[in-house]
Amino acid sequence: MVSAKREGSTITTSVYADAQGNYYFPPMAAGKYKVWSQALGFERSNADVDLSANKRQNLSLKTITDYETKWRQLPGELVFASFPEDNAEDVHMKTIIHNNCNGCHTPSYPLQFKFDQQGWTRIIDLMKVIGGGGIPLDRPANQIIQMNEKGIAQYLAKVRGPDMAQVKIKERPRPSGEAARVVWTLYDVPRVQGVGSASLPDSAAGRTGWHEPSE
């Protein structure tokens, strides 16, 4: 994907490159742009473009060779897709994690780190009582996680532990055909103060003493 943002603008326009690496933006206003290209498995490439007329800008991406850097770049669905299914127990634990640990955050958030079985057990001990608001609640633990805690911790240590064998990273298919002609437009929207969980009474949903962190 190649993105461009004009200096002083709050709008970022992004397009896909085709199989030959060519990319085409829709008509853009004249001005100075920050342009960058990024793709899974590659380092980001940046350029400054002064757009006063049609212009060609080449961008070269370097392959990421470090496994950990490549893993931490993955979006959540590819992290989960890369989870091994070497046997029935692996499939069972993977299913439990998918069904019970994939609501508040993507798998890429906790799995950017490595822990042994004891470390993952401590994390699971906390997460099994976390509510939908993302904070511990005074309530019974999730019983599915409770009953399978040892197996989950063993599986996570296998996938992301100090002695782990590198799992094969699944790759996302490259956009092609009509899908490769999509134009993405992103807008920078300022945060509205007083909106979100901070606007709720302290006692709402068991949020006693809970406040959103300040920026």
C-alpha cells in the first residue's frame, strides 16, 4: 500500500500497488506531500514529493529478515492464523483462545511478548476475571478458561515462549483485480473530550475509581 498526505492536511489517501509494483493515485491537489509505502514483511519506505504536476515517485522496500520484527508487524488475524494446529490439543486450545480471548483486543497485542508457562498462567489468572470494560471485576472467573488454564498456558508458551520454535507465519493474499483499485481515504478526527468511558459515572458498570488515561 502507498499513502500520501499533503502538508497541513488532515486527509491521507492510500492506494494499492499492482503485481508489477505500479501504483496510481486519483487527482490530487498541488502541494508538498509526505508519501510512504508499507507492506507486511517489509520495512516502511518514505519520501517527500512536491506535486505540481503528474509525477512518478519510486519507493523501494527492504525485506524484514528479523523474525521477531516481522511477527510484531502482523495484524491480529494473521497472528491467529499462524497459530499451530499440530494435533487435536493444539486445535482445541486455539479454538478456546479464539472464542474467549479475542473480544477486547486482537491476539497481536499480548502475543508481541514472550512468556514461559508460568508467566502466561499469571496473565490468564488476571484475564479470566476481566470484564468487557477492560478492567478486573469482582465476579466469578470465566469457567471455560478456568478449566483449561493449564492447557492454554502450555500452548501459549509453545507459540510465544522463551524456548519456542518459530511458527510459520501465514501471509495475506495480495489484492488483485478490482480489489487492487480501491482508494482508501482516512481523516484525522480530533478527540472529543468527555466522550467514552470517562463520561460515565464512576459507579457505572463497576467502574469505581476508573478513569481513562490522559493524553
